[in-house]
Amino acid sequence: MPYVNIRITKEGEVTADQKRQLIEGATNLLHDVLGKNKKTTVVTIDEVDTDNWGIGGVPVTEIRKRQK
Amino acid sequence: MPYVNIRITKEGEVTADQKRQLIEGATNLLHDVLGKNKKTTVVTIDEVDTDNWGIGGVPVTEIRKRQK
Amino acid sequence: MPYVNIRITKEGEVTADQKRQLIEGATNLLHDVLGKNKKTTVVTIDEVDTDNWGIGGVPVTEIRKRQK
Amino acid sequence: MPYVNIRITKEGEVTADQKRQLIEGATNLLHDVLGKNKKTTVVTIDEVDTDNWGIGGVPVTEIRKRQK
Amino acid sequence: MPYVNIRITKEGEVTADQKRQLIEGATNLLHDVLGKNKKTTVVTIDEVDTDNWGIGGVPVTEIRKRQK
Amino acid sequence: MPYVNIRITKEGEVTADQKRQLIEGATNLLHDVLGKNKKTTVVTIDEVDTDNWGIGGVPVTEIRKRQK
């Protein structure tokens, strides 16, 4: 009965099908590695605005501008 | 001074009054069971899109369609 | 299928029965207020050392000393 | 490689520059106190609706009304 | 630069190699589905005591006893 | 009334005084940048085993070995 929380930046469009793949993939991973019961595995995905995510002390919004 | 995080799927309308009941109920629970100080108990509620929540490897959006 | 995370300071002994009451109480709360399915409601409890929890800028370890 | 999650109520406007200051400040804090590598420090900011945040068993929405 | 938090019950022994497989698998999943940069993907694993995890309103400790 | 969760790897000894500095520093940061009330600001620190933390698909335990 694992609980997996995936946090990603909200950039471009993440489709419902891609989210389905993340949910299925994380559930299978826990089953394959630890034999966890798929039925009670819960996965949630949080999409975080690029202003609200920073790495190296810099917001992702600024990192993306510099990368252009 | 407990911190309680309640995560639910965003389905139908959850009213401000229902959220108030969750906040009050969780705060009372910690007080009644463990004697925690209500004044410093914090409760947050996260509403997660049904595309972003999965159980059994399947997004809730799909589960709801099958249930109809 | 809610997910509830309860974080409390590790002080005194919290018994298995008290934890059971928290799990049962939080599950009932979500059922009573929002009609959520109890079977798929998950509750986790994190016990955090008093050195690792602060309020008002002060660790709980120090707050407890001052209260004596 | 610390991970810092900052949760605040969504009240007034928090500007992109203020978020930048939070990201930079939290990253510097971990570096200054523990010598953590800034490059791999991740900071995320969650803005939570005042209906969805409670303290003392009362939603922040109500607390703000009483304060007026 | 995703952040993935995997929470599992502390049951039996989860080896360092199994944890490595979870970290590698989750990192690959985000790369394969969304093209996320593996270098800045962070994965953390929380092992939670069976007294501190409940599903269906019942602690896992009790569920395991009944299953025997 | 912000809530800040700081997650770090459990390496070397993090002293109670360093934890106090993290709690005080994070509380001051939210006050200085957003004018948040220090009295109701909560900070928690999670120390995670290096086997349970990965970046770039590799556990920190292995990264540290390679760095020697």
C-alpha cells in the first residue's frame, strides 16, 4: 500500500495520457521491486508553477529564460 | 502543535463549510486522542485533479468513467 | 480515496492504540463530511523529534524547557 | 542536496520577486548553517487557499473576517 | 527537475539495492514519460512503521495479524 | 502562519544548535520577505538516510563513495 507523490514543474502541456503513464509506471515499479499490492498503491501528481520552483537558488522561470 | 495535511480528489464541489468541518474535526481529533493544543494545530487541505490521482495504477478520471 | 498525513512531535509515548484512534478518527471524518470511501482512505502518522520541530522560530525542545 | 517545501496561504499577491527571495533565502540558509551544496538544493512553494488552511480549528478565511 | 517521494511501510527488510532500484526506476520513469532531466531528479523514500500507517481505518499492524 | 518542511540527508551530526538556526532562519525569512507572523510559523526538519535519498538516479550512499 505505498503512497507516491510526484512533483513536477508546470511547463508545456502534460497530457492525461502522460499522467496515466506516470501513475501506472510508479505503481508497477513498487510492485516489481518490492512486491507491493497494486490495488492499494496511491500515486498523486503535483504540478508546480515555474515561479514556485527553484534549484540552485534560482526560480525555474529565470533558468528557462537564460536557456533560450 | 500537530500539522495535518488532508489530500482529496477535486470532484463535485467541496464547500467552505465542509472544509471548515474537516479543519475543526481534525483539530478536535488530535486534542481528544493526544491532548494536543488546539490553538497551534494547523490543518491544510489539498484538492487534487482526478487526472493527477491514481489508485491501482489507474487515474481516478478513468475509474469514475467505468463506474458510470 | 483521501490521503491524510498527521505530523506530531515525538513526546511521551504515543501508544499503538492511540495511533489506531487517530487512523480510525481521520478515516471517519472524511467519510462523515465528504462521503469518502473508507476502504481506500490512507492515513500516515509521522513522529518528529522535538529538536526538529519549531514554532515561533524556537525548537520545541527549548519551549518545553521554558514551560517547566 | 536539501529539499525545502514552503507552504503559505494565498492572500494578497505574492510577486515573482518575493518568491525568488524565498528560494534564494532558503538555499542560502541551508548552505550557511550546514554547508549544503546550493546547486542541488531544491525549493518549492505551495500557495494554499484560505478556505483550505486552518489554525486553532478555524479556517483562515474566517480568522481574517474577524480581524477586520 | 522532478521531486518524487515514495512512502512505504517498514516491513521485512528493504535492502539498499532495492532502494537503488526504486530511485533509478522513478528517475527513468520521469525521463521516459516527460523527458525530464535525470541529473536534477530527486527521489526520497520514507519507511513508515506499520503502527503509523492505516488503510480502511485500520492500522497495518492489525491488518497483518488478521492475514496470518 | 506558514509551514516549512526542510528535508536533508542524515550525514555527519547535525547538532541541536544547527537545527535551531534552521528553524530561526526559515521563520525570519518568511517574516522578512512576506511579513508573515513568526508566532504561528511552523518548521519541521526531516533527516533522511543516504540510502533513501537519490539524485540523478543514484543513491547518495553511492555518490559519497565515488567522491572519496
